[in-house]
Amino acid sequence: MNKRFITLFLVAGIFVSINAQTIQVNARFDSAAIMIGDQIKLRIELERQNDVRVQFPAWTDAIARNIEIIDVYPVDSTRLTSGMVRMKQDILVTSFDSGRHVVPPIRFPFVTAEGIVDTIATRPIYLDVFSIPIDFEQDIADIKPIYKLPLGWADIYPWLWRFGLLALVAALIGFAIYAFIRRRNNKPIFSAPKPAEPAHIIALRELDKLRAEKLWQSNRTKDYYTRLSDIVRTYIEGRFEVPAMEMTSDEILAGLQNTGFEDNNLVDRLHKLFSLSDLVKFAKAQPFPDENETSMLDGYLFVNYTKIEVVTEPPTDEKDENTDVAEANIKEKNIE
């Protein structure tokens, strides 16, 4: 009987010693006392061997009676030089009941590398919660009036931001309506400034330049038709004020007809030029050489037959130098 008791006592002592070396836990508040409603952290520190698995409690809404949980921070683990692992967890709590409150032992189940299942617990923790003292001897005073703070930037900024946003939305809506009306009337959204040179002068110069580059002769047919159609479109915008660069081929022809243009022969030539250009750019068509030349000729014809000639008359009240010289010669002959 005595031998069995001594054996059990020794085994229990060895088991406690092993647990003490395997895992340790401690819990404490940042302060031993708080005012009612204040917040305080409960810090749990646990040290274990690397091969020991520990389970932290699943916190709910309170850690003890009259001590409520506000927030639970994640567990932070740090490996120590001694081979142990330190685990920390903070819990933000508060209390709305005055008096001394006790947090019962917090239990942590763990499993050792040998498969031993056990539980370690913290010591009970006490927290004193004090209420605000009330001076009953002080006279009751009236409620103080509301103190109005001076108007500052923090008060003005939210309103400025709201009004600025409303103004931006109104401007975008107005611009969308304006753009819709301009597109419906086949007019450009932004009226481009008129060039210093007439539109046909620019177009003919660009056509001459394109013809001299000989793009389609160098197997650059797509570049050739892209440049050619862009030159004609730009001329239409400058000459007829039709936003041709933003339109399809059919929309360009319809826009020309809305301006009163009624030359069916030129319309047919222009339609053929744009159709062939679209086939080359989007369908990778390869026109014949005579079609390439005809397209260039159609561009020249359209510009030349629709250009506006600017006629400048010489001043009537001034005589040029040749006229003055001629009149002087006539006077000399009459004198002789």
C-alpha cells in the first residue's frame, strides 16, 4: 500500500515537472483598477516548446461576470533563443459595474509531442472598477447654453466638395446634351479653328505629297488608302463643316446631302473611294493598280470641283508702279 502511494506520488511529481518545462502561461491586466466605462487590455502570455500544440479559448462577449469584451486581437508568436515559442494575445475589455471583479482561471488545452493531453490554466485575476463620486452638497445649476464654435475650414470644406461635385455632374450632363444635339445635326462637337489656308489648298498639297510617295507601288496599299481617305475627310470637314473624321462612309455622304450638296456624279465617286478604302483597311483587299490610280483621281476631282475660289480684287483708289511709269512716259511724249 505504501509502496503504491509512493510510486504514484513520484510519477505525479515527474509529470508536473515535465508540464512545467513544456508549457507556462500568465495573464494580467494593464492596471489593477479603472474607472467605470474605461477600457483596459488583458494580456495573455504563453510559452511552450516547439512541438507542443496549444488551443486558445474561443472568446465570446465576456471573460467574466461584469467584464465585457470589446475586441480580441490575433495571437502573436515569437520563437525564443532557448527553443521555446512565446505566444501573446491582447483582449480589450471594459466594465460598467463598480466593485471588485474576478476573472476565473483561463484554461488552455495542449498536447505534447509524446501524445500527452493536458490543460494548463492561469491564476485568478482581480480588477477593481470605481464609479464617479457624486457631490450631493453642490447646488444644482441650470444647463449651460450651447457654445457655438467659429466657422472653420472643416465646416466649409464638405459643402464645397458637395457643390463642386454637383456642378461637375451638371456640366457633364449639359455637355452630353450638347454633344447629342451636335451629332444629330451632323455637326462637329468641337468647332475646330479654321486653318489659315483654304481647305482645298491643304488637300491638294497633301494629295500631291501622297502621290509622290508612291505607297501602293511599294506594297503599302493600306497606308495609301488610309492617308487618302483621311485627306478627303479632313477636306470635307474644312469645306462643308461635316465631322467626317468621326463618321462612317455612309454618314459622310448623308451629311453632305444635308448641306445641300447634290452632285450625284461626285457623290458616286466619293462613295466608291470610301468603300474601296474600307475594304483595304478592314478586309485586307488588294485593288488593281488602275483602281488605285482612279481613287487618287477621284480625290483630286472632288476637291477641285467643290473648292471655294477666293477672289481678291486690287484696290481701286491706288495705282501700281507700272501704271505710274506708263502715265509718265505719255506726259513726256506730249511735251516733246
